Amino acid sequence: MFSGFMSNSMANADNSYSSFMTQTFAELFRCYPITMMNDRIRKDDANFGGKIFLPPSALNKLSMLNIKYPMLFEFTVNETGKITHAGVLEFTAEEGRAYLPTWMLDTLGVNPGALITIRSTELPQGQFVKLEPQSVDFLDISDPKAVLENALRNFSTLTVDDIIEISYNNKYYKIKILEVKPESGSQSICVVETDLVTDFAPPVGYVEPDYKAMQAEKEAEQNKSKKTADQFDPSIVSPGSMSTRINYPNIANSANETESHFLGGGQKLSGKKTTKKEPVDTKDIKINLEGEPVRLDLPEGQLFFGFPIVPPKLEDKDEDEQSNGDHFQGQGQSLRKANKRKTKKDHTSSKPKAPKSPEVIEID
């Protein structure tokens, strides 16, 4: 009798213990984006993460249940049946409300203020995730794995087909979750305190370049540049000097053949006749472009224009200076005669001086 009673009481205790162990938190909340929170408690960084805000009453109920940490929740839209997962950041929301990141509302396909069932759940620790950036701008990041590792610290869960949003360098990037491991019925994993291996799929809109066509185009450009270089290679086709390029000999000859309007000879101030120099026949000048070109060193202040320079003789200049000095010799003449000044003698005169007149004259 007592044994049967004891067995029944033990069975009821086991059932109550198992029911206590299987208790879950499940309530309906009106969900709003984090941007609509009160300014005093709003955290803009939370909008680019995977954690939500719940009211303080939810914390009281969760504390009375045997909830495994970290606290993870399942979000279900009753009308469409869409499901996603997230963690909790703070219990500071108004009663009856929950604040979610904007990307989570977009994933569930609901508007602000919609009723969503939030239920506590347990998820396996993640080992692998495959991601797909939703724009090619993600390729501009120099180290995407480091950026993603830093961004995933704000997430507690990752669910297949979710399009999360991260912020980096004042830019927003959307990333879709393609695959997670280990696989489970919830198709979601926990990413808190776990070593996660990440893999990237090509971004949406990315076109794989045709490497064969690029290589062929590169070779064609190299051949074209090589051909152009061969045509203007100085070792093959020598450009010659400047006088050769401008055809200076013919220009000089045509200038000498023209009749000059200034005929005659010049005359110097010294009286020496100038001798007319014979013109240099530029046809006799032969320019040899064969062999290694000689380095052209010019003194400072001189330029090379491709024709010979004949500097003036310094001897003629000296003769002109000397002759100029010979022409201006002799004494000058003044138009009026200058009075000769008396020269003051240093010695004393022998002529006696006249006596001085008295101041008073007496008459007898």
C-alpha cells in the first residue's frame, strides 16, 4: 500500500521536475525599431547588431525560469510564419514593447508596432558560416574578415536567410547568411564565445573577370608598345642633330642667295678698312651620325641650336680701343682769355712802408 503510494508520488515529482525543466518564456510584444526608442536609453550602435531591448517584467519572468545563458530568443510572425533569432541587450524598454534592429524587422517583413511572439530557445554553438555581401562595395574593404569579426561581437545568433546589416567607416553593408554549421531544425547557431570559421560567396552583382581576354589584351598592348618603340628607337633610326631635323643647310643657302640691300664696306674710327669675310658654305659641312654620340657639354648661359657659332675676335676690339685713344690728343682752346692770377710771394718786400697819418693835427 505504502509502496504504491510512494511510487505514485515519486512519479508525480519526476513529471513536475521535467515540466519545470521544459518551461519556456513566450509572450506577445509590439515590436518597434531601435531608432524609435527614448533618447535617454537609445543606443544607435545596437541598430547594427543582433540584440534586442525587452521590458523589465520580462527579466522577472525569465529569472523564475530555468533559462540557459546566454539568453537567446525566437521571433515568430503569426501571420506569415517567418522566424528569426536574436539575443537580448538590456531590459529597459516600456512594458508591452520590444525594440529590434531595423534589419530584423525587414527580415520578418513587418511594420513598426506589429505583434510578434518572442520565445526563449536554445541553439547549438556555431562552427561555420557562409556569407554573401549584397553589394560589390564590400570588396573595397581591405580586410573584410577582420571587419566582420569585430562586427559579429554585437550578434548572439546567426540564422539562415537573414540579411544582417553592419557599419564600417561610415558606410552600411548588408550581408546575407547562406549556410551555418552545425545544422539544426532551427537553421540557426549561437556565435557567443565560439571559434567561427567564415567563408564568403561572391557579392551580388559581381561579375568574374575573363582572365584569358585580359591576358590577350595585355599582350596586344605590349606588342603595340614594342612596335612603336622600334619605330622611334634612336639606335635604329638616328634622329641626327637639330640642324639635320630642320634642314638648316638648305635654309642657310637660300638666305645667302637673296640680294642684300646693304652693299658696301664698313669703316672703323681708326681708319682701318674692314675685310669682308667669305661666307661659310654649309654644303661642305658633313654631319656624321654613325657611332656613339659624343656628350655635349656647353658652358653656362649658352644654348645649342644646331649650327656653328663663330665668336668675334678679341684682337680687333683691342685695336679699336687703342685707335680711339689716338684721335683725341692736343690742348684745348678757350674763347675768352683767362686772367692770370698773381702768385703770392712768400718773402717780405724790401720797399719801406708809408708812415701812418696822425690822429690829431696841431697848427701853431
